[in-house]
Amino acid sequence: MIYNFNGKSIRIPDTEIEKSMKLLKLSRDEAIQLWLEDEGYLENEVVEELTEKAKVNKIGHDAKANKPRKTVKRERKPDEEKENLIKIIADCLKNTGYSVEITNKSKIIEFNVGENHYKLDLIKQRPPKK
């Protein structure tokens, strides 16, 4: 739809007008008025007043809370199967003569072979989603 406004021809999408009429239960003229205000062709006193209040209060999209967020320490359940596997692997490495250190009892083993340092990280895969 082409609308003449102050001597200018403005193209207004018919779908936007129909959507406003349907959702907000407005007349065609009210829907056109709303579109013109939203696009900045007309000034709405209420919108201008609220915009000024927002500028005074410095409200922005990057606003942050004054309080720091609390970090929650997550307790992991002990996984006996992983701990047993780590012990078995560590014992095998010790039997071959390597110096072995269990860094995390259900996850990491570190050992040295000559001058080289190695780290094994045991990861348990989640079952596939059905």
C-alpha cells in the first residue's frame, strides 16, 4: 500500500497493517498510524517521554546487576567403575617400572617414561540419545 504523508509517498507493507489490525484489533487508520509511529514518521508523545526517561536513567541493553553472581560448587558423584579402571591402569604401569602418579582418582594418571612426561585422561562417554 502506498500512503501519502506530508507530500511524501510512503510504501507500507499490507501484511504489517493486516497483522496489526488482527492482533491489536485496530481500524485500518489506527494500524497505519501505529506503523508510521513505529517507523519514525510520526512522533508519539508517550513514546518520546518514555525514551527521555530511559536516557536519564541510562537504561541499556548491556545493563548488569549490582550484586555479583554466586558460584555454585557442583558435587560430582563418585564413579567406582572409573576409579577401578584408573587403579588397574596405574598398577600395570607401576609393574613395568614407570613412576606413576594418580592426579585425579577417577580421571587422570600421570607417568614418566625416561625423560618424557605423559598424562592419561579417562573419559566416560555418555550413552547415545534414543
